Amino acid sequence: MLADMQDRQTAPLLAALAVVLTWGLNFPLSKALFTQVGPTGFLGLRYLLMPFCAIALLCWRFGTRWPRLDRSEVWPLVRLTLIGQGLHLLLSAYGMQGSTAFSASVLLACGPVFTLLILRFSGIEKLSHGQVAGVAMAATGALLFMSDKLLAADWQAGLGDLTLLVAAALFSYYTVASKPLIQHHGGVTVLAYGSLVCTLPMLLWCSPALLSLDWPAQPAWVWPGLAWQVIGGGFIGWLAWGWANEKRGVARTAPLIYLMPLVAGITAWAWGGETFSLHKILAAALILAGVALAQFGAAGFRPGRQPLDSNAPG
């Protein structure tokens, strides 16, 4: 019986590790894709695929009888989707264009801190002393992480990092504000409907970049790389992560997400030629330690309660 229990736990663990590996690899892959098609072109190509993935997901989950939204839920879904998917992805792409893959993976991991602050200032939750210390630690680490660029007056890279932090904050707002919709309809429905809602505005925004793109001149690896980004890292990754959380428990699975910047950093070094100073590595460690302390603080995390932003975007 013990062997059976271990076997039942092994598959979800391997699935969670595969998702973390995929999401970590996606940061340097995105950076490489930006080099070829630009951030706006990348998002436009992404949203040429997204509606097909969303429809396939809904059909797989519900067949032809998709869930119906109450009339009062339509506008909140549209508004939150444009912020949590559209604007978040735009700022993430533009921020990463001006920054690096490793910086993006570290700074976007600050999402749980922003979520906690939103809950605090909304009066929904109080912060424990440990959580306050975690927020302060993560903020100090973020300042140290960006200090070399700011002191060197590298405004493009510094603005890229700040844009990534704003993107993380927007996704945190989406995480908090969309909770009633997710509780009512489930994460799959909200994700798929949100992708459909966001498709037309994103394609309109990205259409100049798509029209000017030299499609035949793109290397062959761009197309499978893009498909993997959207299908593998996006929809399949989210589903696998949710399944692993369900089988193993969120408390045991969520901490694995802190391996993602490590994967992104190693891949960016080996593949993208990024270099990291000791100052950068220590600042990143301080950020992630602060995020972990804030997320799993005694008052902010109890067994059975889902940690904040445990489903990190891929």
C-alpha cells in the first residue's frame, strides 16, 4: 500500500517539475522569439493560436454545452481579462524586451507580494509580522537587483525591470479580483473565456507588427517555438500544474515554483549568453526568499489554504 501511495505521488510530482522546467525555459525562449519577430509580433502570433486552444479546452472539458455567464458577470470578466491577460502580457513582453530573461523570471515572481499588499489595503487580510518582513525583504531585494542599472543610468534596462514589476502587480490584481468568477465557474472556464475575449483587442493592437512581419524570412524554429510557448507552456502547463496541486496538495506543490528563476537563469546563461554578477545572484535570492516568507507566512498560509498566486503564469 505504501508503494502504491508513493506511485500515486510520483506522477504529480514529475508533472509539477515538468511544468516548472517548461515555464523556466519559456523565458529565454521568449527572449529569442522577440529577437526574431519583436514583442508585439510575438503577442500577435500568440493570439492567432490562443482562440483555437481556448475552444479546444472548452470542448474537451464541457463538450458542446459551455457554461453560461450571468449577465452581471460579463463586464467584470471582460474588464479583468483585458487587465490580467491583455495588459499584463503586453507589459511583460515590453519589459522583457528591455530587460533579460533572468530578470523577467525573478521580477515576475514578485506577484505573491503584490497580491498580499492588495489584500491588505483592500481590508481583506491582515499581515503577520513574518509577512511584513517578507514584503520588506522582497522590496529590498528588488531595489538591489535593479540598482546596478539605475546607478549606471541604463534607463532602458531599468525601465524594462520596472515595467515587469508593474506587470506582476497587474496580474496580482487580476488574481484577487477574479476570485469570485473562478469560484463560480472554475479556472478552466475563466481562462478560456478570457482568452477569447482578449483575442480581438490584442490582434488589433498587434496588427501593424503582423502586417510588417517578413514571414518567409523567419527561421524554421520560430513556429514550433511559438506553438510550444502557447500550447505547451500556456494551456497544457496550466492544466498540469492544477492537476499536480489537486493530487499533491497546494502546500507541497507551490514551493516548486521558486525553482523557475533558477531554470531560467541557467538556460539564459547556457543558451542566451547571459552573465550574472554575484550582486545579481544575491539580490535574486533575497527577492525569492522574501516572496516565500510573505507567501507562506504563519498568518498568510495554513494547511488547506491555497497560497497566493500559486499558479504562476508560464
